[in-house]
Amino acid sequence: LLAFRRMAVGDKLRAVYDSLSRDPNSLSNLDQDLPNYAQHNIPIFSLPQEWLWCESWCSDASKKHSKTIDLCNNPLHKEPKLDMAKRVISGPLFMKSWVEMDEEIKRIIS
């Protein structure tokens, strides 16, 4: 944290964010664009693939090793996010499916 403060990382990220936010098209992929644009001024390193599984660029076989799942838009499955979540968060890898978790939350809050 001290090294980041000395390097003014927060200020640099805010400057990149400010420049990106002026373009409405860039906001749709801000989670990807911000580190991509900032990596030339800030030391950013990629995590191993198992830290972020996304259907767009990861194989189904690698899903079982993933630590987190990004419900990213897959251009091969043009479908609403909720339908995609129901499809991706299901099967033997999960203790509960998306549908089961959604029903459980609905019961808790009602």
C-alpha cells in the first residue's frame, strides 16, 4: 500500500478512468479497459486463469479449477444475463444452482 501511495497509483487510475468515462462506449467494458489502458503507467500483472473463469475465453473443462466465475457476455450465446447465469451456474460443480440460490434468497427476503 505504501508503494502504491508513493507511486500515486490512485491518482493515475482516476486519470485513466476520467479519460475513459468521457467515451460512453468504453464504459461497457470498463473492467477490462481500465487495467489495459493503465498498465503502461502502473505495474499491473495478470492473475493465473483459474482466478477468473469466463465462458468467452475459458474452456468448460477448466471451469472446475476456477476460483471465481465472471458472468461475462459470450458472443456465441446471445442471451440475457439471467438466462446465462442459470445455464453457467448449474451442474455437478456447484452445491446449488443459480435457480436454487435465487429461490432461497427470495424466500429469505419475503
